[in-house]
Amino acid sequence: MNLPPPTAHNSARYRIEDVSHTFPGTDIEALKNVSIDIKPGSFVSFIGPSGCGKSTLLNAMAGLLEPSDGKVLINGSPVGGPPEGVGIMFQKATLLPWRTTIENVLLPIELRDGAKAVKDRTDTALSIIETVGLKGFENAYPGELSGGMAQRAAICRMLITEPDVLLLDEPFGALDELTRERMDMELQSIALSRNATVVLVTHSIPEAVFLSDTVYAMSARPGRISEVIEVDLPRPRDMDTLNHPDFANYVGRVRNALNEGHGVNNGS
Ligand SMILES: Nc1ncnc2c1ncn2[C@@H]1O[C@H](COP(=O)(O)OP(=O)(O)OP(=O)(O)O)[C@@H](O)[C@H]1O
Ligand SMILES: [Mg+2]
């Protein structure tokens, strides 16, 4: 992919200190005593039952939600709003319907650096669009894209800003299996080449294991970290990783952790 070289310093590091969150005006306790330390350049996943607080946690990390208790720190400073160098992809692709794919992808550049900068970044945007398999749809409007295509366009819009940290909320949920595998490989290669820190929310156990250094299994509401699974598989990972003798073992450990957090024994 034709992305610029990695930034020389990537020390982005998140620390989540005893975070709990109850939505104001409700008694919905979405998170309870969550403490996590995310090292720079690492790839971590949150996995857990629907409604356990994964998006709430990610929104707190993105500075879009102030937790009712505890602290979220990035590089030692409290997150007070959307932090510099952090790219976010929401669970629902939020493309502007009146802008084409390429115009949506270049929107953050326009907002950050002004309309003049857009021309300089158009080739990069086209290259990213091609990487995710959307070549030919540069000038299509969101209404002409499928759900999975819109998700991929939203990924491009996040990558164009070259973030040091990627916060991804179920980015590939609407993709078919093969496209998803391809996107997983691309995501890994972007993360490795830029030494980016990636925080992924996913419902797929194999995807979490395949991509992550650390998988955080969460329990049903109020969301807590029920188990931390360190995935020690060699990188870069590829299709052979799926046949690595330890792969199934890690998948089994995450599955068991989810079953215990769920109070059932038939999968999540
Ligand atoms: N703005 C809000 N106001 C009140 N309650 C909310 C709000 N947003 C989320 N919740 C509640 O908080 C809990 C956690 O929601 P959250 O969206 O974080 O779950 P999730 O783990 O991302 O689920 P999913 O896997 O379905 O996306 C849920 O019970 C949800 O109903
Ligand atoms: Mg969610």
C-alpha cells in the first residue's frame, strides 16, 4: 500500500484505570472496574457478548464519552476529547450521503488541513481505496454501496489521516468471509508497517486470536474484563497461522473465557 513511512516516534500508549460507567439518567451500568494497559505498537482485541460495554469502552478511549468513574489516559494525559493521532471507526459506517467515496475518504484531510491539501492526498486516497477492493467505486455515493463496501470506505477514511492509534469497532462485521480474511491481513500489514497501536472490537474469536497480541474477554453487563489472553504466535501471521498447533488452543481459551463470563456453556 502506498502509505507514507511510519512516524519516527510512536509512543502512544493507553492506560485505563478502574473505569466504570453508568449512563446518566439510567441505572444501566455498562462498565465496571476496567483496568487495562495497552503498550505502544501492540494489537489488542475486546470480545464479549452483545451489550457488555465494548463500544462504551472504545468511545471512552476516543474521548467521546466521559466515564462516570476512573480514568482513561493516553501517553499519561487524561483523554479530554478526540486525541491527536487517533483514528476511530465506528460500529456503523457513517459516510456523508451527499459525498462520493473519494470525497468521503478525503473529508478528514479537508477538515484538518483545508481544501488545498485534498489534491496532494488524492493519489494516496485512491491507493488505499484500491487496497480495500473498492477500485471503480471512487465516484459512487454511499447509497450505491453495499453495507460491507461502506465499511471498507469508512476504513479508508480513517487510514488517510495516518493515525498512530486505530480504534476499530467491529470494522468487518458486514463483510463476507474471504473479504474479511483479506482485510484482516491488510490491517495486520498496516499495523506492522506503521508500528500502529490497534484496539479492535470483534465478535469473531478466530479473528481476535489471529490479529491480537492480547485478547481481552469481557463478561456480560456490567462489562468487566473476565480474562486476559496473551497470544504468542509468530508475526507476520498468515494462512499458515491457522494451522499452527497453538492456534486452536488460543481459540479454545477465549471461547472458555466467554462461556464463563456468559454463564452458559454453548458458545457466545
Ligand atoms: N447512550 C446510551 N444511553 C443509555 N444506555 C446505553 C447507551 N449506549 C449504550 N447503552 C447501554 O449500555 C450497554 C453497553 O452498550 P455497548 O454499546 O457498549 O455494548 P457493546 O458491547 O458494544 O454491544 P454490541 O456487541 O451489541 O455492539 C448496553 O446495555 C446498552 O443498552
Ligand atoms: Mg458495540
